[in-house]
Amino acid sequence: MASSLTLPGKAFDIPHPPNFIVEVLSYNPHSQNNRLDFQQVKMIDWIMAGVESGILNDGPDRNIHLYCRTNLLNEAEVH
């Protein structure tokens, strides 16, 4: 069963989503894809497409954001 992944501006199917993903923000401040809010939406899209967990490395601000499918689903039920 393929999962559907819709990233901002993209849409494709993932036949076998990976268990874990790492995204890294680069130091290029002029790229739209390099904004933190864009990358956060992208990480949530990955999780909703079937990825179990992931790390978003915000290098410029020296922050690490952790994503877990279980936590996202539990938080969605609370709201």
C-alpha cells in the first residue's frame, strides 16, 4: 500500500516509506525551501505519509527538532 506525500509544491507516492528521516537546513538565507516553517511542514508531511520518526537539524540557529509519528497523532487527538 503506497502512502501519499504532498510536500509544499510537490506530490508523490512513497511505496515503502522509510522508518527514519533527517532534514538539514542549510545556511543559505535566500532559499524559500530553507525557511524553518517550510521545513517543519515538510517534516509533518513525511510523518503523515508513514515515516515513523525524524530529525530536523536547524544548523543556522543550532537547534534540533524531533518528530515522532506517535506523538504527532496523540497531539492531533487532543486538539
